Amino acid sequence: MNILVCVKQVPDTTMIKIDPVKHTLIREGVPAILNPFDGYALEAAARIKDKNPGTKITVVTMGPPQAKAVLKECIGIAADKGYLVTGRTFGGSDTLATSYILSHAIKKIEETEGKFDAIFCGKQAIDGDTAQVGPEIAEWLDLPQVTYGLECFEDGDGLKVNKEIDGGYEVIGIKCPCLVTFTMPSFECRYPTIKRKLMANKAKFEELGDDFDPTMDAAHYGLNGSPTHVKRSFTPPVKEGGMKIKEETGEDSAKVLAKILVDKGIV
């Protein structure tokens, strides 16, 4: 099986703060990491490769030159080859523009790597939380898709995907070529091995620049080709606690609370 995994380098959101004056994210000093949901997608591909060693896993990311770090991390975990889509004119692209660029990049990569049987993506990126890019890529490429995958298995000329639903999961069959987005599974993802880390340090990554596909329409990418505009980002103010009930006993406190809830028509 020939699998492509779309990954993204994101800031560690556990360390992000909002500028109180500009209302923008403070990225200085914040480490960049592999988007966790993309890690789940890579793990899903690696599990298929465990059962079918002939499987080839290619990873692609879009971003500045330093985004090669996540490609190297993916090679250290399970991937065989990586591509970086980068260019100044791509800067400022929203989810729709990003999916447009990636859909063209995927077609370009297939000229070298062959037709992909499946494209795996994380369900969303933790810096935007839109969950739009994966499904949009499927639309641009006219592929069937399954979202919120937990795990998947080869099944004849297609895949069986365990899709997360409320209270459990359902099994969905889908024919290849297809696209699947993944959320957090119940099992731990694998870590890089020493052997694969050494392989990653020697890996070379092909770059697809602004001009990799002359048929692309500049009206569909970059800041001018992005219909979404963020006005500002902010942290909601912390609300002060409303009331404290302190009677002599817990039973008395409960009675007072019950009376307040009844008087307000809450219960």
C-alpha cells in the first residue's frame, strides 16, 4: 500500500500566551512540535506497515524551511520519505487556500512516488482547531473520506476504518484511493528508535516552491486568496465566583443551596 500522511509543525499550545495589547499569539520562545493528531495519522499508517512490510509511507508538510524538523521526526518514527511545500506567496493561506496548495502538491508528488492508495491526516491542528484541511483536500481531489478515525486496516481494495462516535466507534468500509482523518486512539503511539533517528539525520527532503505547479491559480492561495480573516485573538476574562455557602453542617448548607436553586427556578 502507498500511503501519504499530511503533517504540520505547530507551536506547543500549552505554552502559548496572548499579547494583551495586540491580541495576537506570542510565538517567541514557544517550541514547535509535530501536531499530535498528525502523529495519530502517522501511527495508523505505521500499523498498516507492520502487517504489510511492503507499505510505503510518504509525509508532506507545508511551511517555512524549519518545518523540515517535523519531516525528520516522522522519518524517525515510521515514514520513508518527506516533502516540504514552501514559498513566500503561500504565506497567509487559510484552511481553504492551504488545502488547495496541498491538493496540487499531492498530484505533483504522485508523479514521483506513484498514485497514493490512501491519504491520512490528523483531524485538526491544535493551533487552529478548525478540522477543515483534511476534508477540503478530499474535496479538491474528489476522494471519498472518513473523519474521526481511530484505527484502520487493509480490506481487499479498500480500508476498514474504526470511526469514533459518541460512546464508542463504528466500522466503515471505504474503497481506495481515499482520505481518512484521525483522532486520538486508545493506544500509545510509537516513539522514534535509534536506528530510525540515524536514518532521519541522513534524510534529504525535496522542496516544492512557489512555482512547482504553473497551473495553480494565485487567486486561490496566499493572503489574497484566503476568504477567512482573523480579526483578533483573546483570552476570555476569568469570572469571579458567585456565592459561598457556609453553614454549621453540610446538611444545613445543602438545604440552603436547594432553596436558592428552587427560588431561582433552576430545579
